[in-house]
Amino acid sequence: MFRAVCFDLGGVVFDSPFEALAELEVERGLEPGSINRVIVAGGAWAANERGEIAFDEFLRRFEDELGAAGLAVGAAELMARIRTKLRPRPAMLRAIERIREAGLLTAAITNNWREADGSTTGGNLVARFDVFVESATSGLHKPDPAIYRLALDLLGVEATEAVFLDDVGRNLKSARALGMTTIKVDDPDEALAELQALLGFGLA
């Protein structure tokens, strides 16, 4: 029996930031996926999401990495584009409410960053979850299994008692290895239908 449902934010509860990358690649005539390859390589992006560097330093380092990959993209411009995609999906917010009303626990497990003013992306949604685990404040970064263990410990549930939704396959893989049931979010409506079937009650 499931006792908790855990949600990624960007691409799950929020619209996908990958849309911003794709739009910029089309506008600049860049190879599809080229910006994301710089991101997943680690470097400045991962250090920023682990809270290891200040936002201004991240912008400088990330822009250097983009340039080294032959991508004439400004880091500040890219981050501004991504922010426009951080819009909550109403159906996901309703589902989270229904899950809590049904007596299950909810958690956010998100890779995010601190802005120049110290705020974190998604921080305005903290009250909607029982547990809120951010890479920028915990120093842990998906797909590191430790970030899932932290969320599970805070929830007080076993991995086998939790469902996790994410839009990135490698994040789901490490969660699944711990024993969590996972749902890949490509189409949010399909993902919610799959979640509803697992939980056995309506989420609308």
C-alpha cells in the first residue's frame, strides 16, 4: 500500500524548462539538445543546483561552458527563458490536494537553484507539500540516491511505500533502484491517469 507520493517540480508540477531550451535552439539555429548536453555534463549547472556557488558566479561559469561548446547563448538570457516556464500545472496542483485529502503524504524532490536574492525556484509551493527537498538547500542532487533517502526519511516511509514522478529518466532510474514506484512524465494527463490507477482514487 502506498503512503506517499513524491513529485519533481520542473516538467511535472511546473511546465517543462526543456521547452525554453528547445525554443532558444530553434531561434539560434542550434542543434537540438545541444544546450541540454552542456547542462547534463555537470560543471557549473550541477554546482549551482547543489548550492555550491553564488548565482553570479554560476552565470559566468555556465556561459563559459556554453561558449566552449560552440553555443553563442547568454546564460542570463537562458535562465530568464527558463523562469517563464515555471508555471504550475493546475491539474497537478489539484492532484496534490486530493492525495493529501485522502490521507497520503506528499513530497517535492527537486533540483533547483538559489537566485541572486537567495530565493529558490518553487519555494512558493512549500506549503502544498508535507516535505520539500531542494537540491539548492540540501546539497544533494538528483539522481544521487541520497536525495531520495532524505525525502523518504523526512516522510517516515519506506521506498516501497512511495511513488515518484519525474520527467527525466535517469532520475527515475535511481529512485526505482531504491524500491520506489516511478512514473515518467511526458504527457502530464497520462501520468496522472497512471498515478490514479496506482492509488485507486480520483485525482481530478
